[in-house]
Amino acid sequence: MIPADNLQNMGSETAFAVLARANQLAAEGRDIINLGIGQPDFRTPDHIVEAAVKALRDGHHGYTPAPGMMPLREAVAADILKHRGVEVSPEQVMVVPGGKMTMFFAILMFGQPGHEILYPNPGFPIYESMIRYTGATAVPIELHEDRLFSFSADEVLSKLSDRTRLVIINSPGNPTGGVIDDDELDRLVAGLEDFPETAVLSDEIYCRLVFDNRAHRSLLGYESIRDRLILLDGWSKTYAMTGWRAGYGVWPRSLLDDIDKMIVNANSCTNAATQMACIAALTGPQDSVETMRQAFEERRGVIIDLLNAIPGFHCVMPGGAFYAFPNIAGTGRNSWELGQALLEECGVATVHGTSFGAMGEGFLRLSYAASMDNIRESARRMGDYLS
Ligand code: PLP
């Protein structure tokens, strides 16, 4: 068989490979602590689960409209007004099976040979993978450790040209936990006015996981780019629903027919019972969201202190999400080698920084969506190993 050439350009997400290896080692009887995979270690709240069970019992077994059930799209629009203070039409809300699908569609929509797409590096690996798959040129936006993994707007603007079709922003960010400075966002958006043909994809999947009493700054709040902004969000991280596969995009009106067509071609619609659960998530009690956020903030304080006490590690304080991204250059090991050694020799699963792009060399990603006991024990093992 001879698959298409561009398949060779597609990358992957190492966290899933790490998860598989960690599970294999655990199945062999090893005591493995998994700080590799990026998902909340909480159960989906009961009222959300019950809504899905009821939906199945009530007979929601068929297709739904491709962009999602209207009551769900309305609930998303109401949630956006509540949390982002911006009125969007439910027609602009396109429900998809997971946050990832919005980036997949957006990059497919804008990528082709000769086009350039800017993306964060180190960043979520699927951005670069999909850009390369389309044949577009992947232009990195460097996130700087000494800026707490924010970017310099001047640096980003210097990379824009009339070939730039899409700029991808992710804040709070994976893998760094960094939150982009408000000032830099202001300057970036001001500069984008000189590039009216350039679309923006704002991945705000971690928007409800922001710490230090800071408010999340949504790119949807900037009126000057609203007619070319694609907002990515979903239920996975906010409501501990990674396995349900539910996400949404808010799309500019001019792209609604195109995204509808892509959804119909790809997945027809999102699972009906999942959509009913998503309505319950948005319209039901919200206390679990804050409970989880507080738990992550508390664990963040503990893990960052512990990481900074490990020989050769240095870790800045992340402003959001649930990732620590320590600089491990002081260990004298590269990030792949060290990640392997920590898994195989200490039973601690992490993800090496280079799986998030070339600029991740010298770093490891640790997800602290794990119990306090596991956080402490993993730090003890890593500290002993490196001492
Ligand atoms: N965007 C970022 C930055 C992520 O880290 C993830 C998942 O880890 C996603 C999007 C995808 O989320 P989902 O699991 O809803 O597809």
C-alpha cells in the first residue's frame, strides 16, 4: 500500500505513548506514578454523568444537527457572555468531538503549501504536526522561560507577512502553564490590524484554570479581530470530561458554511448523549469547577517548590493549566534521555520537552493533575535519582 506523501509530515502526541508505556510497566507490576498525561484526576461531576444516562434512557440515540443541538449551542453562547462578556450568536458555536477537532479543522482550513501558520513553541504538539501535514510552513512563536512562557509581541509581529494565514495563540498554555501577558496580547492585536487577511485561532481550553486571582483574558474580547477569530474551548479540562470527547469552536460568520461542511465530512455530529451531558455541565452547579481549580493551585505551590529542590532542576511558577515545565539543563542530560530514565528507572512518567517542539529542549513537562501523595513521592524519587 502507498499512503499519501503528506502523511509522513504528520507528528503525534507523545503523552499518549508515555501513557501506554507507563500502563505497560504498571501491568508488569512496577509502581508507576503518571505525571505524563494532561487530564484532571477528578471524576466528572455526578449530575453531568446522570444527564448522559438519562439522555440514553430517553432515546437520544440518533444523529444531531452537525454543529450540535441548538440548546447546547445556546448554553455555550450564554456561558461565553457570562465568562468572557461577549455576545456571540449560537449559530457561531460549532460543537465538535473534543477541543482538538477545532484546531484540526482550523489548520486544515488555512494550511496549504505556500501559506505560513504561526504557532507556539514549546506548544501543544498537534499544532505543528497538522501545519506540516497540510504542507504549510510552520513558523514558531517562541515562548520565553524568562517571561514565564509568554511571548514578545514584537517578535511575533516580526514574523507576520502576507503569506501568514493563521496565528495560533494558547493561553494558559500547554506544556508550560504560561499565561500570555495582557500587554503583549494588546500589542499583538494592535499589530494584527496591519494584516487584515490573517485569521487567529485562540486555544483557550485552560481558561478556567488560572491562578493568583488573575482573570483570564480572552482574545474574543478584542473587537478589532473578532470577525477573523476562531475560539477553541471545550469541556475536557473545565469539567474533567476528557474521555467524553466534547469541545466547541466559536467561528466567524464568514466561515460558518465551511466549518459546517468539514464537520459533515469528518464526523457528522458529536455524540448525542455527550451533548446532553454538556448542557448539564454548563447549566448545572458550577462548584466543582472552582473546587478543581483550587486543588490545582494548591498542588502547583507544592510541586514547584519540590522541583526547585531537585539538583539540576529550575522551575518558574506557571500561571495556569496544570503543568510544571522545569528547566532540566542543570542535570547535564537532554530532555528525552532524562524523561526515559525517570520512567524506566524511577517509575515517574513525564513528557520530554522536545515532544512540544524544538524549543522544548532542556525541559520536561509534569502534569500535576495527580494526588498530593504522588506529587511528593515522585519528587522524592527524582531527587534521589539525581542526587
Ligand atoms: N488544546 C490544548 C492546549 C490542549 O492541551 C488539549 C489537550 O490536552 C487540547 C486542546 C485538546 O483537548 P480535547 O481533549 O478536548 O480534545
